[in-house]
Amino acid sequence: MSHDPSLRALLASLLVVGWDSPDLTPELERLLDQGLGGVILHSRNVRSAAQLRRALAAMREHQNDLVVGVDQEGGRISHLTRADCPESPGAAALGVVDDVRSTRECAEELAGHLAGLGIDASYSPVVDVQSDPENPIIRTRSFGEDPSLVSRHAVAWIEGTQGCGVAACAKHFPGHGATAVDSHLGDAVDRRDWKQIEEIDLAPFRAAIDAGVAQIMTSHVRFPALDDTPTTLSRRLVADIARTELGFTGVIISDALEMAAIASRVGVAEGAAQALAAGVDQLCIAEPDPALHDRVLDRLEERARNGDLDVQALEASSERVRAMHRAARSVRESAREGSPSTPRASRGGAGMHAARRAVDSTDALSTLTLPVVIDLYRRPKAALEWDGWDLATLVRERCDGADGLSTTTSEGLDIESALELATGRSLVLAVQDPVLNSWQQPIVEEIRHQRPDLTLVSTGLPDPGAGLCSFGRGSANLVAAAEAISRACHPGTGHPA
């Protein structure tokens, strides 16, 4: 079909897309010239801080109002490690420490770096309340199980982030913490009574809105008590609840539309159209597929032409996105001019300090002798998580005579060889949520049978019997755990300066 350039530009301004190169590609350049509203960064786009700045500057030569966003939550959700990004321990560790000043400092430390890279939006904090013990996707990404705790730390994170000129994003509306299915992989359903959801899960969103959060990200979860359609496609949840009932006036962005909860149900292009009709402002398509991006725009243009999409509503959405971008840029420009009213980003290792405090809250290790560390952990989710750290390596670097190995599968471990290596030595067994990663449990039982004196460490949520918990597998979490193990090897030593 022939395209209307002005309508195409309006629709493109509502897209946030991923791409597959550290550089500006011809396909992305073409989309930018059509009016693309935003891009979302992943590890695949980053080689160094200098490279990233150059790439973003090249993009803005084509589209000055481009919103550059990133999922940089802290913990293992870390796409900017190669760009020297400060490591935050993630929400669970901050919730355990329960010091809102520390949370705000971590947010400032991170957002100050994002602003310096030219990033406008941080898709954090996660304000989901971690309710279901078998939830497979939120867990240590949440500040905790208590709505009031989640609320106060969400506010601190938002204030720290937006004070540095980066738009924060409360997610995943109206909550993803009480599901037993990951919406990346399937149909996630929360069957609780809506009153319960209002009292528990909406509380942090209300707090975030009161704190002036710039964005809310929709979940793809279904809430049959209110609407059997995934939230992103539900006008009842987006327009009636988020906009009218909660009074949110900022940008509503979808979670990635290629996730199975949407793609398997209606397809990405149809999901995009239904999301806009529901009242979503920005459509996130993280998949780096230019043909898919074109198909989405074609579908949206068709729907706008035949009247299924209200062009005035789309224009209002586009203006909300531009207003968010202007507000963030204004704060950053004020900071560069040295405005005394602009908070300065912390540069004092706030994330590492918080990670140590979280580990210290559970550190009950006995003296260890030449420890052998066996680190069992879930294979990282390719689009979400950094895979550059393991506990065994970090302990070897800090403890003379230590040894160990790491694996993400049961086939990757020879138990007898590992036990032989640990003969006459302390054995440290690290696990990550064996309640979900069931392949770990038989290994734990077999090793415990032969070595009942083992020291158990948790690198997810706390496990019964663990002497130490890191509350996540980000760099800061694992370094703090490795330091605690090293101290147990050398009693009397403290934290590194």
C-alpha cells in the first residue's frame, strides 16, 4: 500500500525498538528518518562507553528527539557492563538492607552514569510485590513481599533516577509478582480477587505516581477478576485504571510485544494495534528485526486509516513522549550548567556498599579451609541478563588455595570428581532458587549426603539452611558473597577499603 509520510512518522514516534549491532545500521537509519521515537539498548549494542556515545550521537543526527532507554535494573539485569556502568545489587538486596537513603544513592550512582552516556530512560524500578514463592521472573528483581517496603524503595529509586535527568519507569503494571508463569514464555494469569490486587499490588504504583514517575510499563498478565485480556491490550486496565482511577499523566509503555503472552495470543503487529487502542503510548519491540518493525507500522497505518485508531489520541501519546524527553533533557542540561538545585549523582560505590550490607545480614559462615566452591545457577535469559560472573571464579580470586567450578546444567557437573577435589577441604555449595531450578535439588541432596558438613550459599532468594544469601547474581551481589567467603577463610579480616 502507499504510505502517508505524516501518519507514518506519527506512528513511528510511538515505537521503541531493539537493533542487533553496536553501530547505527542502514535499517535503523531508515527507521530513524521515518520518525522513530525510541530505541532500547541491550548488551549486543555495547562494546565500550566511548563506542556507545558515538553510536547514540550518530542516531541523534537523524532524530534529535530520540528516546534512548535501557533495562538497567541492577543485579543480573545489566546491559551496560562493557560501558563501565556502576553495579547495583538489585532490588531484593536493597529491600533487605531497607535503607531508603542507600537505595536513592544507588539510583543516583547508576542514573548519573546513564545520563553521561546519553541515555534518557531507565526501565526501572520493578515495583512488583513478590508474592508467589514460585514466581519465575520477578523474585530478586522485586524489593520484597511487603507493599509498603516496595513503595518506599520505589519512591527512593525514582527520585534518585529522575534527579539525574533520566526518566524512571515503574513496572510491570498492575503487578507480575503473583504469577507462576513468566509472560516472556507463556500465558501469565493472576486469578486473585481484584480487591486484593488493589490493596497489595497497586500500592507501589500509587506511590510511584505520587512521586512523579515519568513512565509506567504494562505487564502482559491477565487479571480475570477485571478483564481476561492481557493488561497491555486491556482498555479497562490501561485507560480506566492507570489513567482515570490512578490519575497517571505520564508515558505508558508496553513490555516487549514479542513476548509469548502477546505474540502467541494475537501476534506482534496485532498486539501493537490493540495496545494503542487500549491507551498505551509507546510500543516496545525489543526484537532486532527490521522486517517485523515494518510489519507493525504497516498494521498500525492500516488501522489508523480505517478509523480503528484515533489519530488525535495517537498525537497526544506522541506529545507525552516528547514532553518526557524534554523534561529529562532539561534536568541534564541544568546539571551540566552546575545548577545548585540539581542533585549530584553519587560516585562513592553505593551499589557495592549496599550489596555488602545485604550479604552481611545473613552471613553466618564458620571458618573455611581451602574451600572448594560448587556454583549451581540458572542459565541466563539471553535478552535480559548479563552472563559474565560466577561465584567460584570470584572466590578463587580472593582466597588463596580456593578452587571450584560452576555449571548451569546437571550434565555440567561430575559430582564424584568435585567431591574428590574437596577431600580434606571445606565445601561450599551455591544454589540459585532450586525450588524453580529443579535440576539443582538432586545435586544438593547427593552432595549433602556425602558431605553433611557443606556450607550452603543462596544466590537467589534465601533457601532454608543457607549460611549466606547474596539476594541476586549481579556482579555486586556475587563479589560481596565472595568477600564473605574469603573472610571465613581468613578470620579477622574486614571488607576491602
